[in-house]
Amino acid sequence: MRAPRISRQVLLLGVFVVAAALAGWWILTAARAANEGFDITDEGYYLLSYRWWSSNPLALTGVQYLYGPVFEWLGYDIVRLRLFRLFTVVVVHLLFGYSFMRWLRGRRPGMPSTKLWEPAGMAVILAAGGMCYSWLPQSPGYNDVVLLGALTLVACVLWMATADDRARTVPFWVFVVAGLVIGAMVLAKWTSVVVIGLIVATAVVVLAAQGWRSVARGILWALGGLALAALVVHLFVVRLNVAVPGILTVNRFIAGTSYSPADLLQFYWTSGLKLLGRTLRTHGLLLLATAVAVIGRWRWLRLVAAVLAVVALALSVRQVVVGDGALGGSLHTPTYPVTLLAVVLVAVVAAVGAVVAHRAGVAECSRLSQENTRTWVILGLLVLLPLVQAFGTNTPLYTIGFNAFAAWAALTIAVLTGIWATPIAARATVGLVLVGSLIATASIAYTGLFDYPYRSVGHSKLTAKSRLPALKGLYLEPRAAQRFAALATRLRPYTQPAGRPMLAYDKMAGLVLMLQGRPVGEAWVAPKERQRSAAGIEEVCKKGQPWNPNRPPIIILNRKISDVEIDALHACLLDFRADYELLAPPPQTIGLQVWVPKGG
């Protein structure tokens, strides 16, 4: 009886070593890349809004009130802010991993009672966290708040479930933490109420096992945490009667142009079906091999399943390599999701197969077949979490959602440890798929940071250290660094002291940041949302010009100015044609039209 226990301990040790090494790979890569590259579009928008978080309430979400004070505390240092994001990603994934493995220990009494149990699972989940660096900008944004908040909320639910399994009262602080996190998530992105609702529903199911008084207690403490979050923001960050109207105003600007919920759901459905189709075509044999391996009761069928699994794994690995299924960056968002979806489908097929096969009398009773309703609800939450937490994006759900791959890694751990009564071919297949997914995740994070960084050239070309104060410590492509420095030098008579109002059309918020300017209206300016930008300018000028009369805004364009912008400037008592002149021909200003007020 001792040999299996020793072998499982050795297996856990091996899992810990491999997973920790893969986690270390992407973490060190993220730390190394923190001072490389800069995107003047989306990342520039985030950072510009954080730079002026306390003086510009016009924003689509309230994420600037979370990261803005942090950015200020870090001395407006972009490298430090990126490292802060890395720190939060690591800490939250470790918290989620520990909470999950702590809960799972009680659901897997047949597993060895070793201290390696929690570290091994935490290492696997942390390694899966590398998907946070698959393609998005390195600086944090509202997607990070929602993803990390969702994982933290699930960790709270797992603490509740663990307390129930041990017949103990759930500590009050678990609910308070949940309320605080909910407050931060709603502030950062109001559509996060969708994933919050899913997690809260799961928490109610878990608490209901202890009676409805326990549910009511949890709700009251969580509401207290939510109220505390609102009070802290109101007293120490920004007055809610300033922040909320600013957010509502911008959302009113886009009400007529944004997707309706019905349109979003249709878009998510069609794009999701296309991804599912590509996954079945690419890895269908692997799913079939998993199903056969699970039900392999007879010796001949087990041999067939083993051969089929080896062939299917080899073909799937080949498809991943040939089809760029383990490469990161926005260029590969259509390909690597196929790899990740195949992983969770293997886990689902194995779980369903084990339960159905036992009930049909063709397989031994696995631990999964003995799970209660609460456990299945939690496992269902892990299946849905990556997709639901991304709700509200105007891209396919999987482009943002699969960054929460850690939830699927946790699900796969639960399945693997819950089908120990199935044939070894089934367990080996699920285990190898899990390890393979961690290797793919590390590769996706590495290439997403070094080879295909967000709207930037690769690591090997980022060799010039920026001389601009706003970009201190960052290495850029030499030609870009030279062009930015030249533009800043030419504009220095107009931009000193820092804080000059600026308008940059289109999607050039990063230019305003590097020139140490401040936005006029909303920091986001996009070519397809000219009316939105114009409405923001008109809004800030309702009570007169919001700037020193001697320092009207500088206007920078990568296109001809339109009547929409000219009319908006009229609301600020500015006549573009009469009050502005071109600083220099565009070839002398890095191809941009730079309009400065006559007389400076």
C-alpha cells in the first residue's frame, strides 16, 4: 500500500518542479520586458487617463481611480507600473491557487496527505496565469481589474465551500473581501456585473447548505464590504458625485453607437461557434481518444485507447506547432485559443465520460461520480468564468476571456485527481494535456512579450533608451525614439511648463503623455468616434475655457481636421482657422500636422 503513495508524492514533486519552472519563465520574461516598448494608442490612453486621474472625470470607466493613485505613488513611472501589474497578477493567481487546492484537498481524500499538495497545484495555476501576458499592453487596464477580481471572488467562494465541507462557520472577512472586490470591479468596468452575478449565484448555492441564515449573513457582510469600498473611494480617492456623473456622461456619448446586448450576444455566439469548429477539426481525434480511454474497461479496448491517445497527442502537438497554436501577440489571437479550448474540452470529456461510464456500469466509480451538487456548481463556474468575465468587450469573447486560463487549469486539476479510478491511459492523456497547456502558455506569454509585443517591434529591435521624462527607463525602436525626441524638442517652447492642454487626433493619447500634456475632454480619441470626442470637448467647455487663457490647447493630427472638431472648438470659444497656425510642414514634425495657437 505504500508504493502508490510514494509514487504520487514523487509525481506531485515533479509537477511542482515543472510548473514552477514554467511559471518562472513567463514571470522573468514579463519583468525583463517591463522597460521595453510603448504603444501610443491603447496603452497611451490608459496611462494618460491615470496621469490626470484626479482632474479629468470624463472617462468610460472608473479604472483611472484605481490605477491613477498607484501611478502617482510610483512617480508616474511606466516601468514601475508594469511591474506593479506583474506583482498583482502573481499574487492573485497564488491566492486563487491556494484557495482552490485547499478546497480540493477535502474533495480528494484518496490523494496523499503531503505538504506538496497545495504548492504543486499553486504552481500549475500560476503557470497558467501567463495568459495575462498573451497579447494585451503591459500596462494595467480595466480588463486586469475584472480578471483578477473574478479570480479573487472565486477564491472567496472556495473558502466558503471549504468551511462548509469542514462544518465550520465562514469567517466574516471572506464576505467583506468579496464586497470590496465587487466594488473595485464595478468601478473599473460596469459590465463586470455579469461575472459578479454568476459568482454570487454560486456563492448562494454553496452557503445554502448551511441554511438561509448563512446566506443572509454573507449578503449583509458583503454589502458592508461594498459600502466600505464606496466610502474609501469617496473620502480618500475621488468624490463619487464627481466620478459617477463623469462616467455616466461618457457612456451617454456612446449610447447610440455602441453594440446593444443582443448584438453582442449574437457576435459572441457566432465567433464562439467558429472557434469551436476550428478546435474540433484540429483536435477532434484527441477528444475521441480521451473518451475511449475513459471507458476502456476491457483489456483490448485499453490497448486501442492507449495507441489512439499516443497518435492523437502526437498529431495535436504537431497541429499546435505548425498552426502557431503556442505563439502570443495580437497576430495570433485567432490561433492560440484553439489550443486552450482543446484543453478544457479534454477535461470536460474526461469528466463527463467518467461519470456516465460509471452510471452505465462500464467503469469503476471515480471520485467525480460521488461529488455533491455544490461541487458541480463550482466546477461549472470554472468552466464558464473565462468567457463570462470578458463580457462587454467588442471583440470575440475568447480574445479577452482566455486570459483567465487559470480557471481552466484548476478545472483540469480537479478532473485529473477525480478520475483516478479510470484506466491509466485516460489519466495520462489528461495529465499530458495539462502539462502541454502550461508549456504552450509559457510560450504564448514569452512570444507575446518578446517577439510580438502589443503594437511594437520585437525585443531585439528595442535598443534605444528614451530621453523623454514621461518615458524614462523605456527602450524604444531607435528611429521611433529619435522621432519622438525631435517632436518634443520642436514643441518645447509651447509645452513648458508641463501640463499644456493637447488634442491628438486620432488614437495618439500616448503622444500627449510623452509631451507632458493633458487631455481636453476624454483621453480616448478614435477615428470612428469623432462625435464622442467632440462631445467631450463641448462638455468640458460648458462653463468656459478649462485652461489658462494664455495656454490654449495644442492640436496634433494624423489626418486633416474635420468640421466636427472645428465646431467642437467653437464651444470653447476657439476659432481654428483664425486662432491656429501650422508649427512646421508635416515632414518636419514626424509626418503629423501640429497646430499651435498664434502667438504661442
